[in-house]
Amino acid sequence: MTDQPNLKTVSEPVEGYNDLKFYFSNLNTLFSIRSTLAVDMMTAMPTGGLQRRIHDISAITKRIYAETTTPAVTNLLDKVEGAAGSASGDWTEWDLANVREMRRIHSHLAAVPPDLYIASVQVANEGRKRHAAAQTQKWEEVAPYMQQVVDLTRRMAEKKQERFGTDSLYRALLLGYASDIGTISIDDLYDSLVEPLKNLRHAALDKQNGQTPPMALEGDFSRTDQMWLNKTVLEMMGFDFGRGSLQITALSPMTGGSTDDARVLVRCGSDETFLDSLADTLYQGARGLYLQNLPQDWKTQPVGQDLGTLMMNGLSQLYETVIGRTPQFYDFIAVRAEGVFRQFRNQSFDPENLYRLRKIVVDTPIRNEADELSKIFHDLMRYRIEKDLINGDLQVKDLPERWNAESEDLLGKKPQSLQQGPLQNPDWFTGRFGFIATNTLSHMMAAQLHDTLYEKDNDLPNHIRNGNFTQIGTLLNEGIHGKGRKDGTLSLIEDITGAKLSEKALISHLERRYLSDKR
């Protein structure tokens, strides 16, 4: 890009708008290149190339920052935004939303000075290595680095709070995960969940203890067979393999790319089960569908992109956590799995057994080992701790003690080690504060969307049993995917479901799953 735009175009609602679109189209290209490099790093890159690849991704990230905050873009945006504020009939609803999203991207980057931004990129790159080293260290050895990350994050939050006028430092960080997340009280939503879900968890454990445990899954599950089944499920969901691919990663599952090149990466390393890889496919496949069905006419512009983490997580949890763990889904998948893995008359493949295997309530201090219900308590614990860390109500030196107290209150037990406690996840080491709050919010969204799907078609369970996801795809394509960023996440959910985001649908969903087995 050049700092002096000179793009001559045809009609535009105000002079300079097409130049802005040119700038942000180029920015979209940089995002696409960065995503492609990340996907390659997770799949095909030799291990020896890791440091160079991190360097390359960091360089592009810094370039994105520099290009977005250049004076030419800043001045053009000021000019065009002023004209949009007194919009005439020449401005469409999409154009106005596009300018709004341009400003949002610019504001989030420009709010943070270059030195802080570069430092945050370095922390993001070094954090996983630091987290791996911390697994054999004492807290006294870990705390100095953690203090550096927290201090850096607070400074960034202070800058964003100044820019966006949020009621707390932590709330300023949350804006990076959904533009309208400031319209809800996360504390109130969590508070309304705690007691009902504590009672539900006790009741679910009592019911589980009174039953014969499900059979452990038996069979041979090669990567080739697992990926064949995964591809079948992704096709059933409506994924277009002409504009996307399904690949194996030995690292974290993820989805990257663009509307024309969506890459779904899943884990497929265990020969003891196919259920984990299948879950990755549903979870990441929902994101791939989102990318593929974004508005084509706006695919290079901010308004044509996905809404970010909160909506991505909500769609993923709808497919994997809510629909993908129903009895009807296992009615559909069991017979296909029997054929793929050649396990005919294998009783562990019975649909009811598969269903029960995926809803065992697990009493564990490790979040990644927890069941759907218990994960909410893990997320609440982390949310409370990191919020207080960023807002200055908790000191890093006191973090393990606070973790133990929260764990005993919410999970009924203390971790036996730091590795079972605050060192079990790398998010805080990479400066990823605020993400954890989106897990439960997206779980609520998924349950609320599922209720709406059921209300629109009460034969939905039979459709799922038959592998017919047409009704689901239609609702999401029309109500969410195809709207890009024209509207906010929470406003879209309210438009589709007819209600503001609340805990009610989630509680009802969990009661059905763990106590009544309906739907």
C-alpha cells in the first residue's frame, strides 16, 4: 500500500469512500495471508520451521497495525465517517455498516501505541513456550513472567478503556470478542446460573451413580477411517469441498482461510476412539460453514467478515455441544460408524451407549477433561479470577490461593498441583484475557438457537436422526452467515430467537440432557 491513495473509481456516496474500500480490501488480503500461514504451520510445516513461521506471522501482524493506523487511512476515515453521519439516500445500509466496521477496526488498533502493540505480539508468540517451561517450575519462578503479562495487558486495557469509555479495564478487553458485548452484564448471567447448575450437577451425579456405566468404546480406528467419517459429517452439514478442505493437525484444532478457501483442521491422533475427532469436525465445521456463507458481494470488506469469537463459538457449540450430542445424532452416526470401522454387532456402538459416553459427568479439576455441564463452573472460575487480575483486585502472587478457593467453591475440590490449577492452560501466558467469558455466553446462544430451531420445526429431532441439516443451515445462512457484520452478535441472536440472551434456554437444555434425556 501507499500512504497516498489515488484510486479512481466509479460512483460512491462520498468522495474518498472507495479509496477506503481499497485500503481495507488490501488489509483483508493481509489477514488472508496470515491465516494461510497459520493453517500451514498447523498442518504441513516441518517442525524446524516453527520459529521462522512465528516471525513471519508476527511481521504480517505488525504490518496490519501499521497499514490500518497510517495517516492516510485515519484522515480518510474521519472524512468519510463525517459524511456518513449525515447520510443521504446514496448510502445503503451495508455501506453505513461498512464504515462503522472500518472505524471499529481502526479504533481497536489505534487505541494501543506501537510499543504496547509490538510487546503484545511478542507475548502471544512466546507464551506457549513459557507455559511449557512452567510445567516443571514453582509459582515463585512463574510469577515474574505472569506479572509482566498482566501488567502489559492492563496497560493495553487502560488505553482501550480511554478510547471506548468502558466501566472497567476488563470490559475494554471483552470488546475485542464481540462489538456489542458491553450491552450485557456477564456477572448477572453467571450469577443466575450458579445455584441452578450446582443443584443440577448434584442431581446428574446421583442419577449417573444409580446407573450401569456405559461400555467403553471398542474397535480399531485408523486415521483414514476417522477422516472418512468426518468428511461424511461435514458434507451432511453443507460444507462445500470445492471451496474448502478438511485436514489433520497434530496441534490445536482450528478453522482458517476465507469464504473461498475455508480450511477445517481437526485432531485425529488416537486409535482408541473416533468421538473426539468427530467432535472437532462438528465444532470446527460450524466455523467453516460460517466462512463459506458470508456475503460474497462484501467478502473483501469489513462488513463482509464474520462477527468474531463470540458468534463463532456460539455456532460451534450449537453443532457440536448441543445438536451433536443428542440421542438423534447418535442414531444417525452409529450405523455409519459401524460400517466405516467394520464393527457390526459391536454393542459399544449402540446409539444409546455412544450418547451416554458423551455426557458422563466427570469430577475433575482439569477443564479439558470436564463434561459439558462441569465446564461452565471451570469457565466461571477463570472468568472471576482473570477479571480481578486485570481490574487490579487480585495480585499475581495470590493467584494460586485464589484458584484453590474458587475451585473448592465451584467444583468441590482443590487441585493437587499447579499443573492441575492455574498452569493447566496457556491463555494467560499468551495474554489472551477475556476469551474465557465467551465460552458460557456462546453456550447460552447455542441453546437459545436450538430452541428456536425446534419451535420452527418440531420434527427437528427426526431430521437430525436422518442426517437432514437443511433447516438448520437455512436459518443460520439467512439469519447469521449471510449478514456478515451488518448487525451485532447479540442483536442478531435477539432477532432470530425473539429474546435477549439469557440463561433460561441453557438451563432447560442441560436439565433435558442430564435428567430427562429428551431431545
